[in-house]
Amino acid sequence: MTALFGKVIKKHSDFIYVKSNAGLFECKIRERLKKEKIEILVGDNVKIEEINTETFQAIITEVLERSNFISRPAIANIDQIIIVSSLFEPDFDFVQINRYLCLAKLSNIPAILCINKIDINKNCALRTKISSIYEPLYKIVFTSALEGSGLQDLKKHLSGKISVLAGMSGVGKTSLLKKLCPDLNLKTKDVSSKLKRGTHTTRHVELIEIKNKCFVADTPGFSYLKFDNIMPNKVNDLFDEIKTLSNECYFSDCLHLNEKNCNVINNLDKIDQKRYESYKIFVEEAFEYKKKITFSGNKKEEVTKFIDGPGRKKTKLIKLGKKNEK
């Protein structure tokens, strides 16, 4: 057996685990790739050679071009992001949910909102409010990992796709995975009664095969994401309802904060208050990034690097260069 193609499903220590039609292989990276500083992510499609079918060991010799990737958590070639939140324990956080939704939009990856722990209060007004805000914009599924409700709907969304479960710690991502695939040996922890938030149980990114060619990645929970890597005028594109209204703004560079003849401000009754508050927070964070770039004297410069070889791969790198560099 000279070569195989497969998908990276896990990275642990110095080993990378690649799932192929011939089985799961424990792989090292060819020295050439290390010298070229090619980073291999979970979800990458790779070529393996020097295959030992007795020990299931091999060498990764090529990384195929990615369709997409996100940097936090670092994972490639995603079909969709399932953003998991809980109604309670920890409490539903509108700003944080909007962060995850905007992260998916920034990466041009479809997002689905999964609201877990509905068993805690089945008839609460919060569930109705969430539906009214997000159902016009995103697909939503309500689940209870404890009771198993909503899991069939979730399975339909996962079928035949590579999905990432993202969300804060303690919202039940790992518990949902255990219900979807009971044979998995995954650890879970209760939400801290003192802090009222979850603790990290997932320590690394791993693609878990629920059934044939249906993969789900359980990811470490993050308590805070920040939009400190984009310009303020780009935040507009992350909120569909705001972007639609912005087409009628008088100024093409309107940020919808306090400008005159702003169609967004004139139609705030058509935008949920929590969504608009999130928008303003993200714009403020983006201004901090803009200020940092301005005062550091750095500018963005795009450099395209070509890697020759079978299945020629093009990688676009972003390089920071000094202004007025002599």
C-alpha cells in the first residue's frame, strides 16, 4: 500500500490520528512539512504514506487545500457550527451567543442554534423570547440532554455533515454527544454552584464519528470571545438584519451609532434590542483593534505562498509589515 487519503480526527502529543477507508492511523509529520511550517489542524484532509497495516502507523506527506477553518477552536473543513447554549445553569447569555453567531458568519460557515437544558423550566418566557429573536435568522433546536428530548431533531441537522459544537463551558455539549453516541467515554462536570458557570471538561479538539461520514467535534468551552481582529465597518456584515437596513443609510460608511440619516437607527424597532446592544459592543471592540493597528504603525499586507507538489496547494498568509519601513 503506497499511499492513502484520510481526515485528521485528533491531535495528541506528537501524534496525529488520521481516519481513512483502511482504518485509523497514528501518524507523524514528514520533516519537509515541518520545515515549511505547515500547520495541520483537526479536520484537515491529508495524504499518508509509508503505511504499516500491522501497527497502523504512517507518515503525513501532504495537506490538501482547506475549504474553510476557524482559529478558536482550531479546526478545518467544517460544514456547520452548532452553537450550544443553555436556558439556565449557566444562564442564557445573549451577547455571548451573538459572539458565536458572528464568529460563524465571519468564517462564512452556516450556524445552527441549539438551546439545551429545557427540562429545567419547560414553560419559561425566555424560550419564547429566544424563538422570536433568532428563528427569523437561524435554525433553532431545543434539547434536553438529561431527558433526551429534541435529540432526533439535532440528529437530522447533523446527518452527513462535519459539525462543530461550540459554546460556553457547562452548557451541555459533551452531555449531548454522550446521548448521541452512548459508547463514548467522555467526562462531564456539574456547573459550579458558586460561580454559576461551567468548568472545562473538554481539553482538546477531536472529531467524533457518530455514524458513517457523520462527524461532530466537541470543543473546549470558552468564557469570552472578543472581536479584536476586524475593522469596525466589517461588524455590519455579521448581523443580517442590520446589514439589510444599512443599504438605505445616507452615508456608505455609516456605523449606525449616532450618524444622521442612518436607516438602522431610524428602524431600531425592527431590530431586537439585545442584538443591537451586541452590535455596538463588537464595534467598540473593533475600534480598539483599529486604534492598536494605527498607533503601532502596522498595516496589513497579504502575501500568497505556493507549495509545490502533488495536488498543488495555495495558502494565503497575512503578514504584518511596518509602515514607512526603510
